[in-house]
Amino acid sequence: MNKMLSKIWLALIALAFFVSCSQQNAQQTLTLQGRTMGTTYHLTLIAQSELLEQSKIQSEVDAILEDVNDKMSTYRPNSELSLLNQNLSTDPVGLSADTAKVIGQAIELGELTQGALDITVGPLVNLWGFGPDGRPNKVPSFEKIEQVKTHVGLDKIQLDGSLIRKADPKVYIDLSSIAKGFGVDQVADYLESIGINNYLVEIGGEMRLNGQKADGSQWRIAIEKPVSFDRAVQQVIEPGDAALATSGDYRNYFEQDGVRFSHTIDPTTFKPINHKLVSVSVIAPSCMEADGLATALNVMGPEKAFDFAKKHDLAVYLVVKSDSGFDVLFTEQFKPYMK
Ligand code: FAD
């Protein structure tokens, strides 16, 4: 009888242990969204319910993104970056660690891409109407471009740790090509710091993913067809634990006399890009890197971008306009992600 009782007790203890483990392991899904950087953000988080404190996470995420805006937005006149742009001194200026990190990565990618990514194109971005002052919707005069371009060039800024020095007082830095990716990374790092390791973080199309969905399957992402009039799927991918950024000229542009002028500026011509590459998607470990590389490859045009991606072993997917519609080019490194 005693033996029997102890067996029942053991079974009950085992059952209690199993119930408490499965309760602990019960995964919940939390979705959050909001606005930042002139666009939207979406988060999908999967974790044990006690980790998913909705209001706490949302307010932390908003605070993180506000901080990035306060530091790196050219749309806020009092951001750290705007104050640097307004400062006409050539003396060294101290930067926050975050802004120095993003400018440092942008300079590195600028050098790697031989100036295709150039964060000093700000005056041209603004002149062509794609900056914070809005869009003139017309081609600027030759004289104006000639005047403004003299202040453009990565050789006009020097970063030394967290100190930046402008060689030309009128240098104006625009971090729109890369700071959105940094924002995604900041949010992802925060989620990991609170123990949430299954997530999809997306800001304006740039994203970082980790872990799995609630049913244990891989995150699936759709790369959009590069058309301005519709939202259709170009390619479904499973990037795994990685970041994905897409750069294209099919949403942010104006047309004059049947010619399309997009927000991506070629720093060698000082004009919006003019080639058949319409969308570039890059998978990289960090979203900041993916974001900056996607813009740089978009500047290069299809052949140069594809050669660059192959040479540097990048996971890249290009959509190129053709007579019959669109052609696609992708590197060996991108292939395993395609579904
Ligand atoms: P991407 O290809 O990632 O970047 C293109 C942008 O980079 C261009 O728009 C231009 O600004 C710049 N650029 C162009 N050519 C080059 C080049 N050769 N090298 C380097 N840079 C280049 N938009 C708003 O409307 N309102 C806001 O309040 C606002 N706030 C923002 C705050 C922050 C911190 C950031 C980073 C961006 C903000 N934006 C805002 C900008 C908006 O989100 C942009 O449209 C976006 O950053 C461009 O991203 P994309 O993915 O469309 O293109």
C-alpha cells in the first residue's frame, strides 16, 4: 500500500512539474505598431506571456525611436544632427556615441562602395526636393546644382572617435539612408535584453528577425514588386536570424516631361539615379549595414551593383526593369533564403 501511495505521489509530482513547465513555456504573440521617422513601425514578438508587458514594451520602443530621431533626424531642427548641420564652424564637435557609430558605419560603407553611399549628399537631396523642406517637383537649375555640389563629398568630414570635424563649414549630413536601420537594430537589441528572442521588428520596410513564429515555423517575408500603383509580392524569403533592407526608386519620386526623378542621388552626377535597377534587397547581420548597402547598390545601377555584391559575398536580390516587365538578379548568398 505504501509503495502504491508513493507511486501515486510521484506521478502527481511529475504531472505538476509537467503542467508548470508547459505553462512556463506557453508562447504568446504580441503585435505592436506606431509611427516614427515619417513612416510606420510594426513589431511581432513571441515569448512567454510574463515577458510580454505590452504597455512597458511599447513605451520603451517609442522612447528608443524618439532618441534616434532626437539624435539623427534632419526633419527635426533641434536634433543633434541638425545642430551639427547648422553649425558653420570647422572646429571638432563632440557627438553622442550613437550618432558617431552611425556616421562611422556610413563613412566605412561610403569608402567600401567608392562613394556610392555618401551621407554628405544632403544639400542635393534637399535641392531636388526630397528633404525635410518638401518637394519642389521640378528639376533644379544647372547653376544651383553647381553651387550646392561644392559642399558634397566624404573628404569634407573627418570622424575621430566621437569627434567630428567639417573641412567645409557648409557640409550637411543626411543619415536617412542608414539611421532607420540603426533604429531597427536598437529595438531588436532592447528586445533581446529583456529576454525576447523571437521577434520581427520592421520600420518603413527595413527589418530584423530572430527566432521563430509562434507555431515554430520560420519568419517569412515578402519582397514587394517595385511598382508604385500596387502592393504585390515579388519574392518570398526566409532570412532566418538576420536583417533585411530594401531600397528602391518606385515610391519616392516626381516626374517631369515623362522622366522620373527619385530620392536616391548619384554622388558622381549630383542628380537622381537614372538606370534600370528599380529595387535592391540586402540581407546582412545588422539592419544598419543592410540599409546603407541597399542604398549604395541602388546608386550603382544593375551591372555594377551585381558585380559588387558578388565580389563582397553579399546576399543581394536585384529587380531590374526590362522591356517585358522585370528581370531579377540574385547572388549565391541570397539563394538559400528564397522560398
Ligand atoms: P533609402 O534608400 O534607405 O534612403 C534614401 C535616402 O537617403 C534619401 O531619401 C536621401 O535622404 C538619402 N540619400 C539619397 N542618395 C544618397 C546617397 N547616394 N548616399 C547617402 N544617402 C543618400 N521623413 C519624413 O517624411 N518625416 C520625418 O519626420 C522623417 N524623420 C526621419 C527621421 C530619421 C531619424 C530618419 C533616418 C529618417 C526620417 N525621415 C522622415 C525620412 C524617411 O524615413 C525617408 O524616406 C527614409 O529614411 C528613406 O528611406 P528609404 O528606405 O525610403 O530609402
